[in-house]
Amino acid sequence: MSAKNGDTFKRLYNGEDIRNNHSNSDMSLMNQLAFWCRHDKDQMLRIFATSGLYRPDKPQSYYEYTAMKAVKSSPAYNPPKASNSVPKSSGGGNGKV
């Protein structure tokens, strides 16, 4: 929730219909979950089910479809890669192992 769009995420997660259409708000939250959950659909569904936007009267297939649509349309989160640089030797060795 401390990301740049954290306020939007928090409002959606808390159940606020910020898109003035529940389906659009559902999709907005699912898109964010797809990114942060690295497209793990099961994790997305678990988190969405704990949100204020979750409506138990909706069939599970609705949420599955929304999650799959979000996975297909959202970029994956790629954390920064660790440096591949090898520490330089201080010398003194003969290079044999």
C-alpha cells in the first residue's frame, strides 16, 4: 500500500467503488493484484475474497474470469535483478583452486 498507487489500491481493497461501476472496480483491483502477485491467479483470488469489493452473491466463475483477464492484460512485476559483478580479488593468490 506504500506504492505510488497505494491509495487507489487501499480504496479498492476497502470496497470503495471508485470506478462508479462494480465490475470496473473489480477489474481495477484484480489488475493491481495480478501485478503484485506475479500473475498467481490463486493468490489473487484469495486476496480479492478478503476485500470489500468481494460479493458472495457473485459466482466464483465471475472472479475466475476477472482474474484471468487481469493476468492476460497486466505486465508482470519484475523486481530489480541482483548485480552479477564478482568481487575483485585483493590479489596475492596464484589463481589456482
